[in-house]
Amino acid sequence: MPLEAKLIKHLQKELELVDDRGTTGPRLVGDARRLLRRVERLIGAGAVAAVMERDALELSCYAVQLPMRLVTGSRLGVLSLKDRCEQAAELMVMTLAEQADEQLLDRSARLIHETPQRNPVLDEAKLLADALNLDDFGISGLLRQAIRLGVLGQGVEQVVEAMEKRSQYGYLEARLKEHFHFDASRAIARSRLAAIEPLFAGLREEMD
């Protein structure tokens, strides 16, 4: 069963605030919508046979954006998956205590808490984990990193340097092997890696 429209509207309003300076914008709402579409794509690809907690999964896609507001001069939205999920579950309950059904909040909190575990029990948690991990792959991952570095006063050269380090240390290849639960997710990640390589090569040429 999908979430009620009024609950989605309330979540979107909460996510319109994107940093601690009162800046508003569509970044977090857009991230939530893309995450949900990514989850739906994995479901459509047959990653799981059935999704029993669809409403909790949809709520979780919005809730995991709550900790991602940029904190000026601090962590700038950079969190481990575990820390992000712990904060998301807490913020979700605080934010929606008066708007959402208690059972829905409980089910969503359990799903979010399971997401960073190595072997989640809930298939919905596996779907959410894979969808979140895909954020690091491809052009969208590059843009997210560029936004974070830009807020810190860094430029194109620093973005390229960060990409070089990831490549040298095999960071994404290791993530590809260890941090996905479904073959469909790995296939998407591989296609994103292949798509970004020409762009990466072009950026390196421009830096010479």
C-alpha cells in the first residue's frame, strides 16, 4: 500500500531545507524520488519475489535523506551508511510522530536499522541498501561529490584527484564485490562504471 499523499507532502516540506543556514531547494526531495525509482527498478528487475512492506520502504526512501542536510564547515553530508541510517530512523520518528501511524514508523525504523547490516533479514532492507550504495557509482555519484567539494571551496582539480584516488585504491571495485545484495544491482553499478570512464578520461586530459 502506498504512502498517503499528505504524509509525502509533509516529508517533502521537511526535506526542502537543505543546510543549516536555512537554504531551501529541491536537492533532497529529488534524491528521495530518485532513490524510490531505483528501488522500483530493482523490484521490476526481479531482485525480490515480492515486497510486503512497500509503504515502509517508500517512507524509508524519504527518511534516509533527513540526515543529509549540509552542515556548513562540518561533515557536509558525508556519513557512513550505518551512521546515516541510525540518524535517519531517529529523525523520522521525531519528525513524523504526530503525522504517521505508529506501526508504520516502527516498521520503517526496523527496515532502516537493518539496511547497513551485512545480511539484513528484510528483503526491503536489502533493496534500500543496494539503492543507496548505487549513489557512489556513475555520473550522479561524481556530481554529488563535486557538490560537497564545491561547498568546501574545492574545484575541478580536487574532484579529479578524488576520482584518481578511488581508482588507484580500487574503492568502487571493492564496493561492487562486497556491498550489494542482488545481481541486478551489480549490473547497474557496472554499467555506471563503464559510462563514467570516458568522462573521467576527458577530465584528466583537461587537467594536463
